[in-house]
Amino acid sequence: MTAGVFVDSWVYALGERKMHVAESAAAGRLLSDPADLESAGFRYHHVCEPGTGAYDLARAAAVRLREAGELDEVDAIVYATCIPANANTGDAAAWERTRDVKHLMDFPASRLQADLDLDEAVVIGLNQQACTAMLGSLRVAGAMLGAEPGWRRVLCVTADRFPEGALYEQAYNLISDGAAACVVSRRPAGLRLVAAHQITNGALGTAGDDETVGSYFAYTHRLVRQTLDRAGLTPGDVDWVVTQNTNDKAWRILARLLGIDHDRVWAPSMPDTGHIISADNVVNLSMLLESGRVRPGQRIVLVMAGFGLNWQCVVLEATGDLRPPVPGATP
């Protein structure tokens, strides 16, 4: 990874309705018994109102960055979605009525560029990486800055909401609708992008929930070790591991397998937000930065697993330019 690539300006947005796991179970949104989900560490999740789409979440997060003056000199937008349908803001009824495919190509990244007046920015859509898409966008942004000497800053956005009537549980995880954004830059900022790595096993793309859970430990262990090797680090060099919001017992096992002290594993948002698709790392990292515990020189590992099946990991190093994150947004 290019030595002069930095990440800052973390922000997120959540669905408006905060619901207890028992409430969602009663409404038929879950597969598991709510007591089982609570025992795994889940309590609440956030669901969008019927009129709120994934783009509304993305815009809410990005507008906070604009209001904070964080979107100057943006040369590109990487807009990542987990669910392919969220990569189109077009009217499905208009497509069915007219049979005109332009209604299937109303791209949210282009709309965001126009709404934010980022006229000079190119837009790139990123999908098929499931819940790992935000980490994938950091990797793509870093590579683009390395390939484009004249570029200065890249806005990374991820946004997903489940369609009306969907189950809000996947692979035994309680799901929230949400979005997150940050800026990847040449300008020295709070966290330096040290390394990024991805593993994909397409043969497991149609795996069931039990198979997905069964593959999680072996692949996540392999992913983290390979990423640390890329960064020239050992588990003992890791100061923080910022994870996705999954069963809170999983990282007790993984920390032991990796030789990382479990006290360094950080996912405090899980009881309040559930698994926010691709935004977990941003929410948890924001809370870590807000806590004041991060010191210059510390290494932070972000880890995500997603369908496809995909696993992605990013290593960040805190600099002397650490700032509090931009406050979280709501639609």
C-alpha cells in the first residue's frame, strides 16, 4: 500500500426506527429465537421507515461531511453496496411499464455527485463484495490515488437497506439498515493506510448459514495473518482489532487463535446497532476514536466477512493528526 495514503472523516447514518430484538421477532422479521440473539450480544437494531431508501442513508452521511468542510478537492467517489438492488435508485414500476432499461441504471453515485456539487469527481460503483464492501472501497481508493498522481481525495461511501418485508437476520446476525462514509487522501490525516487484503471463495457463494459460520474462523484467521504479513507486522504489534458486529463469542475464539489479547478487540456498538451490513467497522472505529484511547503510532486492524464469500482486512496506523470523528448522522 502506498505510504502516503491516509483515511479520516468517519461518519455514519442508521435507519430511523430503533427496535428491540423481541419487537422484531414479534413482527416476523427474524428466524432465530430473540433470546438466542440476545445471548449472542444483540439487543437492538435500526430499520428504515418505508419511505427511506439506501440512497437517503448515503446522502445523510455524506452531507455531514460536506457541512464539516471535509469534501474539498474530492476527485472521485467510490460508492459501495452490498445488495445489488441498492445500486439503482430507479423506479421499478417505470421499468415494468415502459420496458426501458434506463430505469434500471439510475446510479446513486452519480446522484450523490450532483447533490453534493462534486462536479469534478468521477464516480465508481463497487458491489459483489457483500459486507466487506467498505473495506474494499478503502483499498480501491488507495490504489486509485497511487495510479493518479494528480488526484488528492476520494470519498468512500457504503449504503444498504433491506427491502420492505425482508427478514432482518442473516447467518444468525441481527441486521440494521445503515450507511457510512470516510475520505481517503494524500493529505496527512488521522490514520495512515498501511495494508489491505482480500480473500474470496466463490465456491462458497451459495453456502447456507451453518456453512457460512463454519468457514468464518478458518478464513478470518488466515485473512488476518496474511494481512499482517503484508504489513510486516506480527499479532503482538496490533493495538486494536475493530470487528464487525457478530456473535460476541466469535472473537474470543479468534483472538486466542491469533495470539491477540481479547481486551484489544473492539465492537461496542453491537448491542445498540446490530450488524449494519458494511458499516460496522466505521461505527466501531468512530467509537474507538471518540474514546480517546488511540495514541499516535498504534496499529488498528479492521476485519469484515461477507457473503460471496468474501473476507477483507485493513491495517491502519494512527498519526499525530488524530481528530474526533464527524458526528453520526440520521436520515
